Amino acid sequence: MNQQGTETLMPVVPSGELSSPEAFRIQPSKGWVNLRLGELWEYRELLYFLTWRDIKVRYKQTVLGASWAIIQPFFTMVVFSLFFGKLAKMPSDGIPYPIFAYAALVPWTFFANGLVQSSNSLIGSSNLIKKIYFPRLVIPISSVVSGVIDFTLAFLVLVGMVLFYGIIPTANIIWLPFLLILAFMTSLGVGLWFSAMNVQFRDIRYTVPFITQFWLFATPIAYPSSLLSEPWRTLYALNPMVGVVEGFRWALLGTNTAPGPMIAASFMAALIILVGGAFYFRRMERTFADVV
């Protein structure tokens, strides 16, 4: 990169076609720019390899390995069942409290881990950002996508608990993939905001765990949203994870919460967070290589 803030890069060409390639110049963007989502498809192989890298690094040199994907939500469920279910006698919409809590903790853990990982993703990939050009959006996206493996393992335990308690899922189960996408949108959207800010303000890495912890208790995981009456319940769903959590319980456990309005409100909030985060990320992208 020269003093004018431009980069001169050599295009990558297949072997056997190395006859005097022409250099091209990449200049930093100015103002609010488009997202250039087509580049993500062009760099889909890089997205795959970064996702696989994140999965391997996460459990490298760990004794229990991928079992942590199950241990974390399971033991949180045990603690919640003891303190909220047994001692506080928290209502659970007629569902046994352990599976009531665990059904919420599975998508929540996917969201929370994706948020933390994506928030620190640019700092962790600083050497890569400084050396080569690629759409920087690939980095936080891969951090969130890598959590799908953990979600799958925890979800298998959830299916086992559903069978253990003799709960028969209804046709509403077809909404589970959409609800997972909603959790992905929320995690990525917030992660884009925090990852871009984390490059400039390193205090973000310390505030993200606090915000995540606060968000946990601001989401109906240990308690049902039915404690609120309308229209406050739908307004409460402007927290996008409210729609995800209540949607999971409704789709898998058959609760009578009728979460349609909540899911709609959560989807609109998640969409605004995601689009806003993507544009903010692209605007700040020009400074990443210099500051990171």
C-alpha cells in the first residue's frame, strides 16, 4: 500500500498462464458504498476454508473437543433448572422446566458464540487482512457459520430430550430452519457492528461479554414471555432473540404462545440490524488494513 492509500496487486492466474499479467489498482472507497455481495460468491471457497479453519482452531488442543458444544448449554440448563425451576418456581408454559430451558439455550448459544467470535474475528485475522485483498465480510460471516456444527451437536441432545419427555413435535417443526436463519441474521448483524468498531476501539472486546450476559437475561430463556400481556409482548420481541427462542419452543415443544407477531417483529429488527451493520462494516472497511 502506498502513501496515497492505494494497493497495487497482481491478479491470480492459473498455472501455465503466467505471461506478463497486468497489475490492477484497488483504491479505498469513499462515503457510503454498496455492499458488493457478488464478491462473496466469487470468494465462496475462501469462505469455506476460513469456516473450516475456525472450526479446527476452536477445539485444537482441547481435552473434550467438540463436546463443549453440548456441555455449555447442558450445564447452563442444569443451573437454570435448579435456581429458576426448583427454587424460584418459574412457570414454564406447562412444559417440564429442563427441556423448556434447554430448547431456548440451544439457539441462544449459537447466537452468543457467533456474536463473540465475529466481534473479535478481524483482530484475529489481522495478518491476513494486511497481506491480501478479499471482501472482508467473509471473515465475520465464517465465524458465525462455523457455529452451525456446535448447534447441530447441541440440537441432537435436544431431540433426545424431546423423546425422553414423550413430547411429540407438530407440523410447526418445519419452521425451525427459518428460526435458525433468524438467529444467524441477529448474530451476524450485531457481530458486523462490533467487529468493525473493535478495530478502532479495542474496548469492544471487553464490553461484548457484558452485553451478551445482559442480553441473556433480557431474553425469555429462564422465564416465558407469556408473563407479559399484549401489546408489550410483541414490543418485547424487538429483541430479535425473543422471536427465535419462543419460536423454537413453539415449533419443537408445541407451546401455546402463538409467536407469530413476535417472530415478525423479531425478523424486522434483525433485518434492520443486519443491513445497518453490513453498510457500517463496508464504510469502515477502508481503514482495517491500516488500523488492525
